[in-house]
Amino acid sequence: MEELFNKADAVLKIKANFDNEGDFDFMKPEELEGVIEKLVAIDHDYMDEIGDSPYDEDAVYERLYAAANEALPQYKTYLMRLVDDYMDFMEQFLVDEGYVEWE
């Protein structure tokens, strides 16, 4: 089966976006990178699961938010924003890398 996208590249580029944004500098770098890795894996699995069906942002948001809460419960106040930013950065990654074509 063809790879949906390169997960390692996605993690690196999304982490760079978070670093450039600077809004989560209060987190340890390894915490942020760890949660990004989990979010990318969940997103990848979801895209694999749905195949050519439409991407349901609400459904995947719930999965991502639950995983972030599990991984970083000490930052509960910030996790909605983290997941929102992640989704924006993932979309940009997919567009920049040519994985998404808009109709």
C-alpha cells in the first residue's frame, strides 16, 4: 500500500511551526515533540481508515484532543489550542508537500 505521507517529515515540519509560533515554549521540547508524534500517527491512521472518503475534521479533532489530554494532562488548559494549531500545521504540511489537491 502506498504511504499516505511521511510521518517523520510531518513531525519535523509541524514541530518547526510550533517552535516558530512560540506559543508553547513553556512545554519541555520532548513533551511537545512526543505529543506531535502521537497526533501525526493518529491523523495518519485516520486518513488510512477513511481512504477516499471525506476528511471529517470534527471526528478527527475528537481523537486528537483525547490523545493530547492523555499524553499531557498537566496542560489541559492549552490543549484545545494545541490541537487547533496542529490541525492547521498538518493541513499546511499536506498542501506544501503535494499530498492534498483542492477541487
